Amino acid sequence: MQDNQEENFDEDDLELVDEPSAAEQAPAAARSAEAEELNNKYLRLYADFENYRKRVNKDKEELMRYGNESLLYELLPAIDNLELAMKHASRDVNSGLVQGVEVTLKELQRTLEKFGLTRIEAEGRPFDPAVHHAMSRVERMDMPEQMVAEEFRAGYRYRDKVLRPSLVAVSVQPQKKEEQDPDSVEIKIKNTIEEEE
């Protein structure tokens, strides 16, 4: 019975199933272009959202990492004052007050180090403008040029950032002072003229 049904199909019936007409293809092409445009919009929106998410996560991590920066900066003058008190009280080291200030200073420094605050080593080190602020130049024979000869105020780092640079004096070699008698000036001028010729 099925064989009879298959034989009843006409060739005209096959033409209807063949290809869609040009009028039918235009809306399909428009729908395809519209789908492609929507897909591109979706991809751009997704990329923007991913960038936003990454930026928010980065800002959040930075806030957590450097959130205490302003508090630590405000505590630096207290550390400076305690160090200054210790420096001036060095004559009477056995005093209970001096020992109390010393213990307080050490405890405060140890606590702040736990949160990422570290002192910048300066004296006797090469001058580095990234972490040192030169306040003066000092002629020193006992050390090479461009070394930190003296530290006026300690500098500190907070994690990997310079919170406050060290105020320092930088060493320079003393200028050689030659005697300025008329004979030596004449000899210098004569030597200079000979070298130019």
C-alpha cells in the first residue's frame, strides 16, 4: 500500500518543495543579519561586563591592600617624636621613663611592621632619589660621592610604595683648593694654550 502512495507523487509536487523564492530569501537574510548584529552586541556587552568585573576586583584588592595607608601616614609623626625623645634621653638610659618610651616605640614599630610598614635604610647607603629626599650636601673624605652621609628624618615604605621619603644629607668629595699665586696661574694658562695648539 505504501508503494502505491509513493507512485502517486507528481513532479509538480517536487517543484514546490525545491528552493524558496527570492522574496522568501530576503526576510531570511535579514533575519540572519539581525541575528549576527545581536550576537555582536551581546559579545561586546559581555566583554564590557568582564572588563568592569576585573576592574572592580582590582580596585577591591587594592583597597584591601592599601586601605591603612592614610592611618599609617598619620602615625609617622608619633614614631618620629618617640625616636626624638629616645635620642635626647640617651644620657639617662636607666630611667624608668626612658625605658618605657623605648618599649613603647619598639612595640609600635613591631605592630606597624605586621601591617606592611617598613623603615627605609638610608645612612651609609647610595643615594636613591626614589626613596631619599636630599636636603643638603656634605663634604666627606671618608665616604664615596653620592652616599647618604646623614639621615635627618626616617623614611618609610608601605608594602611596595614609598609612604614618606627619607630626608638626608648626601656626601660629595671636597673641592681641591689650589694655591692661587700668580706663578701657578701663569703656568696653567701656558699649559692650556700649549694643549690647544
